Amino acid sequence: MPRMDRRQFIGRALAAGTAVATLGRVPPAAAQVRTKLTIISHRVHQQTATDGPAGDVTRAWTDQNNVSLEWVTLDLNAIHDRIFREGGLGSSEVAVDFVLNTRAVPEVMNLFESLEPYLAKAPIEDFDDISQGMVRAFSSKGRRHGVPFRHAVNALHYNEVLLKERGLDRPPQVIEELLDYARRMTYTRADGARVHGWGMQADNYSDVVKLARAWGGDFITEDYKCVADGPGMIKALTLIRTMYSEGLIPKNITAMKQNDVITAMQNGQIATTYFPFGRTVLFNDPKSSKFPGAFKVALPITNKEMLARGEVIATAEFWSMMIPKNSKYKDLGWGLIRELSTKANTIKTAINGNGPIRASAYSDPRLKEKVSYAALESRALKAARVPMPAFNKAAEAKDIFVEEMQAAMLGLQAPEVSARNMTRRIQPLLPRA
């Protein structure tokens, strides 16, 4: 046998090593790269799907399909601006969009896949158990385009520790007592921390609409009449103006985004506010809250007559998952939607703070055990109405409302003027019923 020189020996050794690797099925590095799916949503969707007491409900599916999820989370208007820009491209990396019910108009449906072929080929588990009213809201010309993921039924959240410090044994129940409560709950604690009795999302419309409805008013009716110039809305605007002028609401409230209000609640800077029921998971989170376990929920504030009759005032909005028509990953997008929609994952995301869109969820023993407010949320959901119906110019109407509402709250113009301006400016934007 001829002798090998050093170069030949090394070459054969490398060849043998390659053969061993092939036999051992060691994949090349490129094969380890996961497919990246982009999701456009609000931060709360990512939180409830991937973080909380029930853990990450997407993990098993992403591992099984060799997928990684990139969550692009934005504020309300920015979410939809990004979604609509992406929808105008020739193709998109986005696999799933989360769309709010106020944007569920026929023109928007045209940007998304009809789900009928997907439902026929790979159905969602017990689809009829999912709120069919929400499904119909995301349908056009007899075709379904969206699968509901989250309803956001609002509750009154309050810090029980702060209430007890002020000698109160319950939160406000009726609109007639809200101002007195806000005054009593605005104080300086023994450690020097300043507490404001009331908080609100001053860059949105829904909190003030809830107050107006407690006064017997409204914003936009289901037949598209803007009634913001009515007595109920004027009383609501007058109330927040009084609270702001007396320092019962943080002075920088107009600069505070949703996450800022959440942080202020966690820090004990705001005693009471409106948020969806599931936000209590964040308020009580020992990793980020100074008052873990102290936050409780109650039904939204009503009025004396309605309280006596046992009636409930509640607002609810909801989000649906949709597949962009120009997506490169339609089948994987559908797979993720199916995974998030299972009965088991509906319960898990509810435990993480999501509003479950399956009717059966509220009778599930796991939810009853883990979610203390489940029965209360179920009661509120039955009475809930959207704060504003869907129409093409809903975003513009929202911006006008916020502009006029803030002008009244800051004392730049009388509440009556703001209320009249809302109706005058918004009515021309509304469709004819």
C-alpha cells in the first residue's frame, strides 16, 4: 500500500468526517433557520398569547412548524395605518393582522383573504362556539374574513388598598357619586406619594362615552346619528372638566398613552379607571406592580335608576385575526389562527388576561378557578355595546372627538361648545343608514 503524505491524510480525514456527519443526519446550518412570520397587533395580543400565568400558547405550534413570530405592536391608529400600507404592497411578509371592529367595513375586507376555503380544508375547532355576531361583523358578501381573538369588555378597576386608606369599603357604583369619590380618593399618602382619584385614556373616546351613557347620553347611534350634543355627553364633558381643574385627574393626562395609564395604576398614582377586565392581570403582576393583589374589578358605573333595576352599562370592542391577500405565508397564517382559536388556548389566553370569544369559556372550571372576575365579565358582556359603530371614517371621527373632548377638559372651551362641534363635524362623516 502506498504511503500517504500529510496533505492526503488530512484530506481523507475531512472526507471521512463529512461522511460521518451525513450518516448522522447533522443538518447544515441553513436548515436550522426558522421561517419568520410577522404579526401586526396591539401589545395586549402578544402579551395574552405569549406571557402570563398560562405561559406561551404559541410555543408548541411554532416549534412544530419551525416558525418564529415577530410581533409588531403599535398604538390603535398606528396599527391600522401599518396594516393598510402593507395591504397595498405587491407582497408582504405579514402572516396575520389583528383588526379592530371599528375598521370592519367592506372596503377593508377586500384587503384580506376569504376564509371559506381555509375553513373547508382545515376547520377551526367547534367554530360555532365562537361568537357568531363577532364573526358576522368581519364578513362581507356572504364570506367570512376574520376569526375573533379578543373581546375587550370594560370594567371599573380600583385599588382596594387606596380605597381603604380613605375609609371607603366599595368603589363608586353610580355616576351621581363619581365626583365625590374622585375628590376623596385624591390625596397624598403617608410616604409622600400623590394619588389621583380618577384616570382615563384621554387620547381615545370610549371612556367618555361610558360616562355619557351613564348620564343617559351617547355618541353615535347604531343608525349612524351623532348625538354628542345631547345632555348626557354635555354632563360627561362637564364632569371631566371639573375633575381636571381640581387636580383629580393627572395634569399630564393628555400626554399619557395607554401604557402610561397602566403604569400609573400599578404605581398607585391613579386609584380608579376603566380598562378591559383582563387588564387586572397586569395591574396585579408582582413583577411590575407596587400593589400586587390589591386591584379589584367592578361593573362599570351606571346611574341610580338603572342600578335599582339591576341594569348594566358596559362597552365592548373586539379584535379579529385576518390573513392579508398579499401575504407570502397564508397557509402558515391560517395554521397560527387555528392554533390560537382552539378551546384549550382560548382558556389559556383568558387566564393570561384575554377576553375569551368562546361562549363555553365562562363555564369552564379552569377559567372559574384561575379568573376571579369571570362571572362578572360574563354579565357585562351580555349587556355590552360597542362605543362606536364601524364606518369608513371612524378614525377621523375618533380624532375629532378627542380634539373637542380635550378642549372641554382643559377649559379651552365650554363643554356645550365641544359637544355641538362634535356633532357638527362628525355627522357629515357618517354613512346614511
